[in-house]
Amino acid sequence: MNQTEFNRRQLLALMGSAAAVAGLPRGAMAAEALKLWAPGIAKVGGNDWSAMEAQAGVSIAPIAKSARADESIQKMVVGDGNSLYDAMTDNGGGMEDALASQGAIVPLDASRIANFSNMVADYQDGGAAADTIRYNGDLVAIPYISNADSLAFNHGVIGEELSSWEALFDSQFRGRAAMQNDFGPTLTNTAIYLKQSGKQDIENPSDMSEAEVRGVCQFLIDLKKKGHFRTFWDGVQNGADLLSSEEVLVSSCWEVIQIFAARKNGADIRYGTMKEGHQAWNNVVMLTRGGKERGMEDAFYALANVYLSPWFGARTLAGLGFTPQMVGVNEYIDAHPDDFDADTKAITAERLARKQERIVVPGNSWQNVFPTNIRAYQDWWARVQAA
């Protein structure tokens, strides 16, 4: 699960292809509020941030954030991100290294986060995911969600459990298969399948050589030219609609998409455990250099403490299906029956069990948004899109 070390060459390659992001006007948010650049999945408890504010005891001025790591890096390293945002979330897999190496985020003081000791063991010193929140040994981020992405499938139509990525590429689902329109998870999960099935020689699906990237992309291009993929989905709503409408029967996707698709019309859409492995990932929250300079550290630490509380963990698990990052979630759910009825309690227990099944599969590979040969990833992904 170790991530590749970020370097300047990767940064230049990444930003060379990034589009500029429009800045938000200064003064658009109250000065005393923590200006948080984050997606909607970073909040629980309602449609707005009021429940999160109540738990943290601070005002939060949220700014919607896209899922593109290149946009975030450009905004924070060469753009005006530090003048606009006090805190921010990442897009997974090494972004904290990129931002810390460029001085866009600052080291954190764990002693100012009461719930830090409740963080799951994988993040503690020496843990399997310890490096995903540290840079050069310094704590620079706090995790708030994680998962191991898998395959969603319409069990009601297919009539059987799927436990291999083979199904996603099987001709029986030609025209009714989908993958994410993002080279990171799509190339990683495809590489995991090709490696574990013996179809291609791939050393590390998270950080492939140029030749390995070419092989994986050519595999996808060949399938795409045969009309195998219905589409490459963008965003939660698009991914969920494809499954719930039965346009797509099998799709590599985030678990939240499977959950939303199943809720929409009650279809039996399930999320499998793939025998070859999955892309594992987490999302973290970070204090920007500008946030520290503006004296927003107390507000940041108050929010970080919420992200490591069972209050947050139980709700992100029940509502969005993300893995809690702290201990004590089951005990919290048991102690709050008014918030978690018997059905919800059963669902969360089942989700946690499936997550445990996925996270221990030997073929799992950690998300890496900054692979060593990122230019090859970008160039070959453009060919996949154009095919």
C-alpha cells in the first residue's frame, strides 16, 4: 500500500495538461468561517453543513470541489488556492505528498485533535496506510473516508453473484458494461485483472511502466472498438442512473454509486468482492498554508476532530457506504437506536463485513494519482477516450 514518492518532474507533467480553474471572488464568504474546499461527500447529517458545524462548533464556508487531482494541484501550487481556501480535501493517492512538497499545505499537530488516538490502526505509525497522511515523516492530513472500489452488478437480471473482474470484460455483457471516465481507477483495476489473471505481465498496477500502460490501454481500446462499453461514466448521478435504468448491467464504480442505484428503484444491484483485487483508496483533509497564515488552525482542528468521531463514521457508513476511519462505530450505532433503526443497523453491519472481505484480498493495489510515468498514463488514456 506504499505510495510513490512525488517529484518535481511528475508535477510539471501533471500541470502541463491541467486546465486552469476559475477563482472564487474574495469576500464571498464570511471571514470567520473556515473556507473548506471539498466535495459533498465530505459532509454528513443533512443537505447542508449545519450538522457538521454544530458538531465542530465552528462556521464552515464550503466551496464545491471537482474530482480532478490535476485541477487541485494547479490551483494550489501555481494558482490562488492558498488565498481562497483555509482547508481542503484531496482526490486520493499521493496528492498530500504533492501539496506538501510544494509548501501548499502545512504539518499538523496531532495533540490538538482529541480523537486522533481513535483513528484505525492502519494510520498509526508503522501502519499499512501510515504514509497516506504523512510526508517526510510529518503528519500533513487526516483521513475521513476510505474504501476498496469494486464491481457493481444487477443481480436481479444476471441471476448470480459476480466475484471476478472477468465479468466486466466478458462478451455476454457487450454494450451493457461501463467503467469510470478517469485513468486512475480504470487503468488500475484493469491492470489488477490483467496481472492476476496472467494475461499481461504487470509488476505494480499502481505504478506501471510505459510499456505496461500501453498494454492495459490497448486492451481497453480493443474492447471499446468492438462496442463493449456502453459508456465511461462521469459523476455519482451518471453512474447510478446507468445501473438503475438497466442500460448497464456491470460497472466498475464507487460503492456510493451502487447504493444510490439500488435505492432509486429498489433493483437488486450488488457490490462484489473481486478475487483478483481492488483499488484501495482514502480521502483526507488538510490545512492550507493560507489557512494557517490567517489563523484558522483552531477551526481546522475542530473539524478534523469531527472527521475522526464515531458520529461522522457511523453516518458516512450508513448514508454513503464509506469506511469509517475510527474505532467505536458499532458501539456508537448500538448506543443511538433513535438515529439508527434495526434495518439501518443490519445494513451497516453487512457493509462493514463486505469491506473487510475486500480489503484483505491479496491483489489489492493502492490508489496513486501521481504515477511515475504519468505522461504515459495521460497520453494513452487520451487514446482510449478517442477510440
